[in-house]
Amino acid sequence: MQSLDHFDPAHLDTVGATPADAEHDQPELADAKQKREFNKLQKRLRREVGNAIIDYQMINEGDRVMVCLSGGKL
């Protein structure tokens, strides 16, 4: 999953921006939209996986669960 540690919402502040600044900000706004869409997808997947675990009784009391994490590329 993607880390948002580097995300700075301060760059979205457009108070006092000129039209030239608005053209420059378009890539940043697109990045913000992409991050928002990614977060929405991540939230939806977590919710649906959680519901499936409950509905199909995939994990019961006393079960041992192995969790694997990958650092992936930075």
C-alpha cells in the first residue's frame, strides 16, 4: 500500500493565487485527486474484506492469524 507520509496539504492552499499559479497547480491538484481516490479504494477494500471475514466465518475465536508485510519499493 502506498504511504502518504510525504503528502503536504499546505500546497493545496490557493488563497492569493494568480491565474499563472493556477496553471502551475494543476499537476498538484491531479496528484491530490489521485491520492483521494486511492484512499477511497483502500477504505472500501478494508470494509469489504472485513465483511467477508465475518459473513463466511473465516476467522474464529482461538484462530491464529499470520500477517505478512512487504516494504515494497520506496
